[in-house]
Amino acid sequence: MSITKHNWTKEEIITIYNKPMMDLLFEAATIHREHHDPNVVQVSTLVSIKTGGCSEDCGYCPQAARYSTGVAGNNLMSVAQVTEQAVQAKSGGSSRVCMGAAWRNVKDGPEFDQVLEMVRTINKMDMEVCCTLGMITENQAQRLAEAGLYAYNHNLDTSEDYYKEVISTRGFEDRLQTIENVRKTSVTVCSGGIIGMGESIEDRAGMLVALSTLNPQPESVPINALVAVEGTPMQDEKPVEIWEMIRMVATTRIVMPHTQVRLSAGRMNMSREGQAMCFFAGANSIFAGDKLLTTPNPDVNEDMKMFELLGLKPQKPFKKAPQRTTIEAADSKFESLGEKPKWTRPNHTIEKNLEVSIKGK
Ligand code: SF4
């Protein structure tokens, strides 16, 4: 039985990543079968509850206000709108709803209170609820936990070194701080990254070092392939090859045996055969629904056909951790503190981001 190791080095991970493909697949599939049912895949639906107009400069993101990408921004959705989407997601086979807001960080106030109400509502529908809202304080994480939040997503995106080439408006250490804040609650951690942003294999390994040395390791790790959107600084990056995706998934599975490895953005460019190889290599979660925030994703019926073809079954909710109890706002032990934490703003120059921002004006 493989054990969870928390002191992986970059060199060890690079060695795994570069193994002959058949050896890599065999090792990853063996570890996967020790810890998971290989025929069960968790299905999540991502709902963009607040789209576009973001102040950050993440080089891959069409929702950054400074890039001209044609993304139509909207205000925060109402609880009723989100509930409607959650009902649809549940009937389509999803066990989890992940709500994403294009915010740098959460601010206490009516909008956050509205998100807390969304969490309460979805948890009461017996679905796992996840949020991805940017940086959060410990108090905000506690309030989300009380509302019944199951998971909080905060991706590291890439290695600490390469992060400086992608984003200048916030620091890598703030990502880790948010994860630490979530860890002080009962909420599980979802954190992963993106490949295909021009990073090296060393950077991919560096990101896996940062994730796998967390103790405990994240319960869920999304692996995204960049969707190069026109108007973003990364619009000309070449598509990720399926072999790179398979290697990344397999390596993630080996270094984080218990985690749920999620095939996230980029599935539109993957064949069924490619996705099947990723499932064999240890991926056991997908995002369903025809849109991932703003980029296209396979139709849910197509995914269900693929499941049927491969004999895969969607995972039932609360398989990995028990359902949280929802505490109503009136009974909350934690009040809104109106904190204004000083999250880092390095503001170094990333030529590509700057150039595209100027063009976007
Ligand atoms: S990734 Fe998130 S924080 Fe970065 S620009 Fe997009 S919405 Fe904003």
C-alpha cells in the first residue's frame, strides 16, 4: 500500500514525470486502484456567479478587466438564479456545485452574505458546495464553513518561480495563506493549476512540490490545460498535447495518492481516448456543463455518453467527507469583521501582460 509522502522534491517529481509512458501509467494506475474505485468519477458543475471585470492581471484569464476579450461581465447572481442552476446540475448527474466569482478577494458585506445564503441553499439540496472567490481571511473561511461549505478552491496556478511570469497583482504566498485559512476550518481544500502557459517541466514539478508538501494534501487537485483565449497575454500559447496532460495527471496521482484529481479546463480539445487515458492514469473528477466560467466545455450529454462507453459511474456526494451542517445566519457564531487585510500586490512588470493591457484600452 503506498503511503502519503509530504517531502517530495522537485528532482523526484521530474524523474516520475519523465518515466517511460508505460511505466508511468502502470505505476499511477496501480496507486489509483489502491485508493479509489477506478470506475467512479466525481462530477462537478461550475457556475460563474459573478463574471468578468476583475482587477487582477492573471495572464491566462479572459475575465481580467484590463484585457479585451469580449467577456460580458455581470453582477453577482441572485440566490434564486444559482438555485436554478444547482437543480439542473443535480438532474444532470453532478454531485458538486462550484461557485466562482471574479474577485481578487472576498469583502465582508451584502455580496458575501448573499454568497453565504447560496452555500446554505445548495447544501440543503444535499449537494457538495464549493466556492472559488479569491483570497479569504480565517473569519470568512469560518463563516463559509458554518454555512455548510464543503470545499474551497484556490489554485496555486503554477510553481512559485513561474507565478511571477503570470501574475503581478498578487503574491504566491497569499495563495498559501488562503489555503492555510481554509485549513483552520472543516472545509476541504481544492487547489491545482494550469499547464500550457509556457512553463517548463521543472515548473510543473515545482507546483506539485508546493501542493504535495502541504500537510494534509489538498482533497482535490484540478489540472487545467490552458484555453488560450484571444485578447489575453497567452493567446498565442500552443495547445497542450494530450501526452503532457496524461503525464501531469499520472504524476499528480503518484505524489498525491488520496486526492481527487480533476480534469478541468481544456477537455474540449481532448478526444474520448485521451480522456480515457487520463482516467486510467488517475483522474477521477471532471467539470460538467457546456461552459467553464467563460470557456467552452463538453456538453453534459456527451460526457454521459462517454461514461456509458467507458463503464464509469458518477460519484455520490459526500463520499470523501461527511456533509456539513448548515448554521443559519441568525445563529452564526462568527460575525462580519469588516477586515481589510493587506494582501500582497508585487506589481512587478510582466511585459506580455502590460503590452496586452495597453492594447486592450
Ligand atoms: S483568474 Fe480570477 S483573479 Fe485572476 S483575473 Fe481571472 S477572475 Fe480575476
